Amino acid sequence: MEKLNYKSNQRAADVARRLKKIIDFHELINVSNVSEFCLAYDIVFKWNKESYKIVFGEDESQLSSSMKLKLRKMFAGIKTEEETKLSKINNFNKALFKFCGSVLDDELLAKNNIYGPLSTYRAYYFKKEFREALNNYFKESKFYDFFLLYFKSSKRPIGEAIRCFKKLKEFCASLEPVGSLLRFEEMVYPLELVLKNNLNFQNINWKNFKYLYETNFYILLYDTENQMEVKIYLINKNFVTQKWFLSGTLRHNEIFIDLARQNFKSFEVFQHNFFIDNKQLEVNSEKDLYEKLGFNYIYPELRCGGCEFFKNKEELNIVKFSDIKSDLHVHTNFSDGGNSIEELVDFYISKGYQYIVLTDHSVSLSQGRGLDIDKLMEKNDLIDRLNKNIKNFKIFKGAEVDILEDGSLDYPDLILENLDFVIASIHLNYDLDKNAMTSRLERAIKNPYVHMIGHISGRLVGFLPIYSVDLERLLKLASEYKTIIEINGNPARLDLDSSSIKLYKDRFKNLYAVNTDLHNIKQFNTRFYCSVMTARKSYLRKNDIINSLDLDEFENLIKTIRSEKLMKKKFSFLKKKA
């Protein structure tokens, strides 16, 4: 049987997700023998060389030939019989399965437009037939327990919400995000948008979106591709204040109103409008709204819990999109990128950037078409020739070098020292224990030729981390060695995440870089947005982000990082010798 190439963690994670759905499916239909699926899930989840041998080898002592065939089909992108069955079950019925082990008739669900938590809630209270059917399974007092379960299980990673929003913008350019997408929360449901003018929505060809219903205040659509309900609020008057109510969390809004009442004794709220001395507050923008009520302006992505009201202006002066002058993690068609170096240079110059670092994969990452030394030298020679003919822009010679299992790097020092910038990342062998994996990364952080650690925690949004590390130890060490921490803009990663950055940023003075991890120019807008928004949500400011440095400042920094790390290494060697 023909062997397939060794797969990346991203691909293995996709397969593990699909296996998890199959396991859920078998449990839902009360099939007790799911042990082989669970074993397959464990094998794929840690995905290492041993996993590869089990799945693609001839030995059937751990997995049967039928299960191995299923896994091979998954890696090849072919749906298994179980996945096909699972996809036919309505989302509502999947949640109902989990709650009480039963399903409703599909015709009843279709008749009442049941496609997600919002349509379920509405149907329960306005459709007698549906309410009576649902009451056969649990009492009304239990409906809220079920609704919360259904709502939680319906949340989607933000990357899917962004794709959904982009598609809708093609039909209606004036749509604006609110809710969790505007706040850049990692998991989104539903997708909430606002619209200034009212349209005849039923006559629009929504293509992959199903029109469910319309009220006086909003319409509800369903994205059949991403399985997400879309709630579009219709606002005709006082757009700024109405949108503000939909932008922050309930906690943010409550604290805002309580503090406003302390600032103005006559402050009142009526029908989502603000009044002082019985006069409606007139505002031109949200910034105007905050200032007139005595607050520092708080960006939507920070309107999350309440502590934002007690930050000073300097703390709220977070990094801006316009501050970014470079991208330090870019792949070319020398490895697994989709664009030539010349195309990338033209593209980034058009964006007003001052420099980029080209960081193709190193030799061990075969699925990423990693460069052997000869190919790397060929690429670097091309960069040198191009730099001679480019004005006011520089290409830095870099690489994303794999951190091997023992913490050493995939290229020898002789090669690394001739690169301008080195990212060290883990792509293989995820099954080490926490201490071993942490030590592996610590050795890379200390390496004098490593400038930055890529996607350090190994997380995938909405999924368990691929590997386990002591993040506190790593960030402390990185601050001591001035090793840069990447904020990876791949919406499936967002690594390092904003919660971790906020937790440690005041304890350790780390350097951060917002990167796209670009493999195709088409990815740029989304990945740039995601990386910078993660930094903004973390309260990082311009001077925390090295991409904000001018060309000369950046060159001096990376030279300083290398020289200081070499000095540390030399001092450590002499200390041991003594």
C-alpha cells in the first residue's frame, strides 16, 4: 500500500477533530463499542513518528485494517461513512441527543426553521407545535439548561466568523460587526451585525445563507457552510448609541451606566438611549459618547469586563494597525508558500512596509517542503541580488527552523549564523511530557542564533493544545534572553493568545512580534487583522511590538539580540569551565 507523506500538526488536528465528532456520534446513538475510535483519536492527537507507523504501516496489532483505512481517508480529505451520517443530523438534534438521548422529526425542525440556539429559542416561545414536541423530552424549567448547552456547543472559532462576515459583505457592503466578533473573542456565536438602512431581505439571493425570519428589530440568517446563525440588527435612529449597546459585554455596559450615574445625577437610560436633565444625549461617534460622559475612550475589543474603565490613557493607548511596518514570518514558493519573492516584495511595498523577513521551513519539515542547505543558499543569493535593486525597502534572509526533539535546531550553527533572522518553531514530535517539552523550548530560547519563537504554546483555537508547556517558565526565560515571542495571526492559532499575554506581560518584559505566518497573499488581510487585534486585546502598546520599529532600529535590535546571546553563551561556558 502506498504510504502518504508525514502530515503536519494542523492536518493531524483536523483529523482529531473529525474523530472526536465520530466518537460523539456513536455515543449519541448508544453504540457502546467506541474503544477503537478512542484509541485512534489518542494516536492522531499526539501525532508523532510512532503514530505515522501505526496508521500507514502494515502492523495491525494496535489498529485494525478497517480503522487504518478510515484514518488514511481522513488524511486524504475523504469523508468516512460515520462522518457522512453525522453531517446529516441537524445541529439541534445533535445537542438534543446529548441532553436526553432522543431526536425530533426533521420535518418539524425544517418547518419551524430550527438551525441554531436563536431560532430554537424563538420557536419554543412562539410556535406551539414545536414547544409541545420539545416538552415531551423535558419540562420548561429544564429548557434553559438545554439552551445553554446548545448555545455553548454552537460556538465557532473566530476565523469561521470572519469568513462568514466577509461573504455577507459581498451582498451588503454597509454591514458592520458588533458583539463578540467586534470584541475579537476567540469563539463566536451568533455572528452579530448591524445595518443602518432597512432592505427587503427576502428578495436578496443569499447563496449559502438561508433566510430564517425577520422581526421589527433584526433578521436572522443561517450560514450553511459554517453552521452559524447570523443576527443582523436594523437601526434607523441614533445609530451610535444603539450600536454601542451591542458592542460591549453586559458587564461593560452595566459598569458604564453605573459610573455615568455617579458623574451625572440626572443621567437616565430609556430604550437604549441616554438622557441628561431629560435631554437626549447627542453624539457623533462612540469616542464622543465616552468623552461626554467623562470616560477615556475604550476600544471595542477592550470592552470586556470592567477593569478597562480604571485604566489610564497611556494604558488604553494600544498599538494601532498603522504602527506596523514589517512582517517577520513570511513563506515563499521556495517552500510551501504560494508566491514568489518578487511578488511578495511588490505586495509589501504596496502596503507601505519598510522591510520583511522571508522565513521558509527548514529541511526536516517534509510536508512544508522544507529547504535543504543548497536550496536555502539559492534563495539567499536571490535575496541579495534583489536587495541591490530595491530602494527604501529591505528583504531579510530568514528561516523558520524546526526545534528538534532534544531542543537542537534543524540547521547547523554555520548556516544559522549567516541568516539575518531565525524563527524557531515546533512542528513535529508533540508527545513529550510537559517538562521535556518545556526544556526543549528553553534550549531554543537560549540558542544565540534564535531571534524569535514561533507559535510558542502550540494551541489551536477551539481545540486542546497540541503539546503541553510551562508557559510561565518560557516567557520568563525569553525576557532574560530578549528572545521575541510571536503573536501568530493564523486565525486557527492566535498564538500566543491574549489571555496569556495579559497574564504575564507585567511580570516579564517580553518583546512581541505580530506576524501573519503568510503562505499566500490572499491570507494577508485576515491574518494581519488577527495578529494586531490579539495584541490590542492584550493591551500591548507600540513599543511592545518590534514590527513597529523603523528599518534601522530593527536591524540594530536583531544584531544586539544575537551578540548579547553569544556573550551569555560564552560567559556560561567559561563559568562551567572554571
